[in-house]
Amino acid sequence: MELILDTADAAAVRELSDCFAVSGVTTNPTIITRSGKTPEEVARQMIKVLHPHQKFFMQVIATDTQGILADAHAIKALQVADGPEMCVKIPVTPEGYKAMKTLSTEKMTVLATAIYSADQGFMAALNGVQYLAPYVNRMDNYGDGVREVSDLLSMLAKAGLTTKVCAASFKNVRQIHELIKEGIDAVT
Ligand code: G3P
């Protein structure tokens, strides 16, 4: 199972990586804005503290398909030889789904994000992404987030899809604990 940190704080990543088996880092525009840093600064700092066996997921900013594709290529272009694998996060909007289909033919790790239902995640998996990020706590606000993610895991398994589920948006340890019991691939 992959343990991923959802942060723009490179010092925290360094500290936690010394204690735990950290597989990588995810960020999103909200986390970066709250950090007071620019996306470029965050990327520079993360690339310095992460290693080649780890992944760094950055989210696209554009909302139209052409812009999303341009952002994705710009993120991938940040890849350096001794740095983490640069991966791209794309929200599951109609324009995002189109970009995922296009990128599935390229050598790029894509994570479909802001997933609010098992069905939204399943459709992204069919479009060829490598990771799905369902928002557990946000789904808990109107239902049962853990159950929804558990359904997604079953749907992928039944369909023979190897897409990894990286559950996100947690507000307590119980949510994480329950998903590890369900066999989640990754948590951030
Ligand atoms: O990775 C997604 C996460 O950052 C969203 O979390 O706490 O805003 O629901 P939250």
C-alpha cells in the first residue's frame, strides 16, 4: 500500500519520510494557495526532497481540454533525472475526462481527482488513468464515503481493471483504518 502526503510543505515531507515509508506527495491548487508559495516554488522544493522511487503529483489548473493537456505536459517537463516521478492530477470534469483519454496514449502517470462517487471513478479508470482519488470525507458529508470507495474497489476488481485507488480527503484516522481493511491501494 502506498502512503502519500497531501501537502505543499517540503520540510514536513522530509521529516515524515524519515519516520515512515512515504511513496510520494500530492498537492492541489487550494493547498498551494494556502501555503503562500507559487506552484513553481512548491515544485522546486518537493523535487529536492523527494527521491526517484517516489512520485510527485501536481494538479492541472486549466479547465478546458487543450489547457489541461498543456498543463499536463508542462508538469511532466519538470521531471529531472535524480528527482521523483512527475505525475499529473486531473479533475473528473467532462473536459478532464477528454484529456484523460488523450493522455492514456502517452507515457504519463495520471491521477483522476475530485471523485465524488464510485461511478465517476470507474469511468476515469475506463479512460486509462493509473490512479483514482475519491474524496472520502466529502462523500461522508452526504452519505458513506468508505462504502462508496469500497464499491469502487469491487467494481474495478470485477472489471479486471488494475487502476489504483488513492483515497483522499480524510478528517479522521477511522476513515483511513477502514479503507486499509478494505484493501485500498493508496491513501493521501
Ligand atoms: O487531496 C484532496 C484533498 O486535499 C481534499 O481534502 O480536506 O479539502 O476535503 P479536503
